[in-house]
Amino acid sequence: MTENNKFTPLADLGDYVSYSEEEMRVRAEEFFDEIRRRHTVRDFTSEPVPQAVIEACIAAAGRAPSGANHQPWHFVLVGDPATKFEIREAAEIEERAFYSGRASDEWLEALDPLGTGPEKPFLEVAPWLIVVFAQRRGGIEAGMDKKNYYVNESVGIACGFLIAALHHAGLATLTHTPNPMTFLNQKLKRPDTEKPYLILVTGKPTSDASISHHALKKKSLKEILTII
């Protein structure tokens, strides 16, 4: 019962599946083995990927938990070559400003081992760009105009779901966040109440795609876990 003495209708947890301890261990280890093969890729082929595959992955992202269940996200799927070109062009303007003075020396030093730079050809080459917007206002139903809560946290969790789903489908990804990204509102016709959160590049890696040794350095479980 809620504080205002009104009953909140509940739905049965009918789709929950219980596993034995051994099954839980095996499933957890299998998921870790799969997700440890996920890498950020910068070299994509232009090979087409079925739209239905991407839509299924975005649907999975839409099942993420969110503040007050308002689901404060919107995904724009871009496959049109002309639009991808415009996004690349606008993003590289911001990237050139970033690398030529906007970024601090410490930030540039942190990026140096990854070999990044202002040129972003993957924005044009990869078959799909998924542009994620965070909605400041919305609600549990389409068309609502209520304040959304824990927006960044909620959208971040949804993006984690999305990256894992795309990897599970056999696709590579790259998270790209040019700063500022307001040009995306205009180019993709999204309202000012939505803030561009990230561009997720996805497709298949080239046969000679590589990653830096720096990107392979992951903290051990002991370094990221405290048990109380």
C-alpha cells in the first residue's frame, strides 16, 4: 500500500526463471567469457547489417531500469549515407577544436595511447549510427510532459544494455561523444528537451581491425571489488 492509502496494482513475476547454483555459475561464467571479447573498434566495413537486428538490440535497451520508470531515452537509427556524412562533418569540426586547444594537456595525454584524433571516418563507413538522446521531460507514456528523474543514470544503463546486446548479436561498437553535440538535435530533428548522450557506431569490423594494447588493460576483479 502506498503512503496515500491507494493500492498499487502489481503484475505477477511470471517470466522469472530460477536456476540451480551450478546453472547460475555456468551462465555467469559464460556471459563473462562472451563479454570479455567485446572491444571498442574504430575500423568498420560498410557491409550491410539487417535493420531488424539493430531494432531488436534497441528493444533490449528499452527494457533497462529507469527513474520512476519514465524511460527517458530516445534512439535515432541512422543508416542514410547523406545524414551520416553530415554527422561526420559536424562532429569533426568539434573534434578539431578539441584536439587543437579545447582539451587539457592531461586529457590529451590520457587519450594518446589509444591513438585517437580528429578524423572520424567510421561515422560514415559503418552501416549504422545509433544516436542516443536523454529526455529531460517525458513520462511513462508517449506524449507526456513530466519531469524525468535520474536521467543520466537511466540512459547510461540503457546504453550498457544496448552495447551488450549488439555484441551478443555479433557486432562491433564504438562510443563517440563529440563535445558539444547539440548539432545532432538540429540534424536529426529532435526537440530541445532532449540532450544528445552519445553516438554508438555499430557494424562489422574489418579483417585487419586492431586495438591498442592500452585498451586491453583491464583492472582485475580484486581491484574493482570489495566484499563486506
